[in-house]
Amino acid sequence: MKLTTFAPEFAEALPILEQIEAAGFEAYFVGGSVRDNLLGLPIHDVDIATSAYPAEIKQIFKRTVDTGIQHGTVMILDHGNGYEVTTFRTETGYQDFRRPDSVTFVRSLEEDLKRRDFTINALAMRADGEIIDLFDGIADLKAHKIRAVGVADERFHEDALRMMRAVRFESQLGFSVAETTQAAIEKHAALLEKIAIERIHVEFMKLMQGIERQNGLRTFIDTGLYRYCPDLADQLLALERLTALPTEQLHDESAVWLVVTYLLGQTPAQAGRFLKHWKSANDVIDAVKAGLVLLPKLLTATADQWDLYQAGQAVLVISLQIAQLVTTATIPTADWLERYDRLQIKQKADLAINGQILMQNGFQPGPILGKTLAILERKVVLDELLNTTEALLKAAK
């Protein structure tokens, strides 16, 4: 197969390939960028593989950065862009089931491609647009299959995170995992315990944000991968409910964790501990905990202005999205958003009075001052007082 037109990302990087080839070496676009181009998807990062060793690349290009030179990767800086160029390599020994014990630079493209995870990611493209497909990756693209390169058992022993990547790609691309590859995942699922939670978190989040998360979740469950993720081993029923939800795509990480923790039946405190185990960011944890307070009130239409105010707009938006997912009842999203917009204040700083103003009007510093401000804040939110300095001072006295 030979492409006659190039995506802009390839066209911009083409001079890099041409310079490497002019120096007498091989160079190819490789991996996900080639896959996504063939699928008509947006290209995020252009990766280049070459027969030139790192020292040779640094002789060809004046501006380089050693981003991962021990693994053969050098970044070339060109016209404001950075391109990662990696030497063909083989890898041996995977004591931690994640990283190779040793890397050997080679001159063979085939040796480099055969160590990659899936056939759809083991594609290479020459500068003239010719696709190099040594493992039937194009056939798997057409068949919408995720298939390990070579022996699946070996690929997952080399890097156990590849099992999560398989179900993630299933969700992101709308593909299905090949039977032999899925059988190998089921066989080696326990190896996932060897992988850092942070890395599992990234793949799980991409799975949950994909266009076909139900398919990815189905394989995640059927292969037993879920049993080796934090606090999910005994949550099969909740995960099954997760797969049964409508197909609306989730984009926000907080929304993902809100629906997960809600279906797990967690309280805000339990969700906080759960998300700590998943190494989630504190702002995400705070949003999910606030969402778990608001969501049941949205579902029962019992949320008042104070509830909306305490949650804030961002939490309200994700809570409304999840409310629509977890119930067949109609959620009046526009009405809730309008109620929020009508709030006199959206945060405490919007209050037309503060401690300094109260002290200027005879109040003494101390607990009573703070309590007075809290009462005024609540009354303004509930429309029991107008948010004017005059009205609030009068009420305070």
C-alpha cells in the first residue's frame, strides 16, 4: 500500500526523514500515527524510527535533546517543533513485567517492529508514503481487530500494561480483541499487579472515555483484569451495571469517577479513599465527593439553591450528565442550570459584605463574626436577603 497524500503532521516532519535518508540511513514514520492516519483519525504525535544510532542522529542534526537516549530516543528540534527519533532496537529481560533489562540497538526495521504490542501499531511508513506491514496490521485494521504481534504470551510478559492497552484500544477505536490475544490476557491478568497504579489509571481512564467503552469494559471484566485493579476485585455486579449504561461518551475525568463511585454505592468519604488508592488528583477527588452529595438530590429533584451553590457549576454539569446516564427518568438539565445561573452569588467572594466591613460597623473579630458571615451567605443564596451591603449590614445588626 502506498499513500498519495500526507496528513499535515507527516508533511511537516518529512524533512527529518529525508535528512536521515540523505545521510545513508533508513527512517520511517511508525506506530500510532500511521495507524490513526489510515483510520482517518486525528494524529497527535509523530514518531520516527531509524537505523541510525543516537550518536549518528546527533551528528546529522544540530539541535537535539537526549529525551531517552538509553533507549535510543533523541528529540530533534526543527522550526519550533520537536520530533522524537528512536533507533531500531531489540529488548531482552523483563524482570518487572514493564521495562526491559537491556536494550540493543540494531539496523533492522523488522527486528524493531516485532517487539511492538499490537499489529495495528506495528506499521511503518516510508517518506514516499509506502506502508511497511510485516504483521498483517492493515488486515486487522480492516477487520477492526486488536491482535498481539507474534506470540501474545510473550508480548504481555514483556509489558503487562499492554493488557490494559488492549481493552483501552477496544474502547477508543471501537475494535474487538482477537480471540487468541484475549485468551492470553485472561491467562496473564494477574501480572497487572506488577504495574504501577498510576499507569493503570491512565489506561482505565482512556477506556472509560472511549467511544465504545461498553466493549472495552466487557473485555476488562471477562478477562478478569478488574480483579487486579484497586478496590474492584469484589465489585463485579457494579461493573456489570457500568457496562449496561447508555453509550454517551464521557470526556471529563471527574465524570468518569463520579459514575463509577456512584454505581459502587460509595459515600463521599469512601470515594475519597477509593480514589486515593487509584492515585487520583486532589481536585478530581474533591469534585467527585461533591458530586456524590449532589447527584442523589438531582435524581430525586430535592436539590435546593444551597446545594447548587455548594457544588458549583463544574460539579453541577458533570452531576447532570451522570444523572442522565443512571436513570431512565427525564432530568431537566436546562432547568437546573438556569436555577444555578439565577443564584445571586456563585462564591463567597461575591458576597457584598466581608469581615472588614462588619468590623468597620462595630463588630468584634472572633467566632461570632465568622458565624454571622456564614448566616448572611446562606440567606443570600436562598434569596432570603438581597446581596447588597446595605441589606446585609441591616440584617447583621
